[in-house]
Amino acid sequence: MAFIRTKIIKGRKYCYLVKGSWNNGKCRQKVIRYLGSYDDIYAKRTTLKNRTQHQAQDGQEKEGQ
């Protein structure tokens, strides 16, 4: 199973994609990919969310015409 882990390093948050698996009765976790700083990811998410909302509003306005 994969999940996102957030680590705080020198006061800044960083995100990693991590995969968990069982080997010899023990849980092992391996970093699959570095995703970037939390601030960068949050900024991109907010931008995409706003863009999607504007596109939905534009689509509704066109339907109403």
C-alpha cells in the first residue's frame, strides 16, 4: 500500500510517496518518490482547484445562454 508521508526538516515540511510491505514478518517502508515541499504542493493544489471551479462556472454560464 502506498501513502504520502510528510517530514519536517529544518522547520520546513516535505512530502514523499512511500510504499509499505511486509518482509519476514516485519513492516518495511520504502520511499518511492520525493513529491516536493508541502508549500509547493499546496500552492499547486489551490491553483488547480481554482482553475477547475472557474471552468465549471464558465460551462454553466454557456449552458444558460
